[in-house]
Amino acid sequence: MSWAAALAAVVLFVVLADRFGVTPRVREVLAQNRAAVATIRDPNLAEADKEAAVRRHAGRLLTLFVSSTLRTAAALAVPLGGLWLLARAGVVDAAALLDLSLSWTFLAAATVVALLAAVALRRRRV
């Protein structure tokens, strides 16, 4: 039962991360980072202009960091809360669940399941 509950939590996390818009925020962070580096490397900009632009990039990156962190925390809180409720109800053993989550076999299986869930979500969207 621990395997089913833990893998269901992984799938739920992937689905919620998608629904909460975590991936677009990560893509935006990467684009913002590339823009900041391009600004720094731009030989046509004066140092004062570069500094002002980099400050704007830094502010946007901070906003994206907070947004990504909160969205990821929310996506993680729901499945973890579900596992906690299952443990409190006696459906799964919390110690066994923790041991399972630290095993390399579960980590490998969870990685495969998460990738499959992400691919399924992407295909559904297209």
C-alpha cells in the first residue's frame, strides 16, 4: 500500500505543479537570466544603463523566485498532506513510507512515473 500511496503522491505533485504553472515560471526565469547576461555583455550600453537594466532583471528574478517557490510548495503540500492523512488514519505506516521514499528503487520508479506523467500532461495539452 505504501508504494501505491507514494507513487500516487508523485503523480499528484506533477499534475498540481503543472496546474499551478510552475513550469512556465521556470522557463521565464531562464529567459530572464539570458536577457540579463545579454545586457551585461552588450558593448553598446553605458555602465549606468547596464546597472539599471540589471537591477530590473534582478527584481523580476526575485519575483519569479518567490512565485515559483510558493507554487511548488503548494503543489507539494497537497500530496504530502494526503500521505499524512493516510498515515494518521492507519492506512499506511509513516515509518515504512519514509523508508520507502529514501530507497533507490522508489526514487528510480518515482522518476520514471513523474516523467511519464509530465509527458502525458504535455501531450494532452498539445
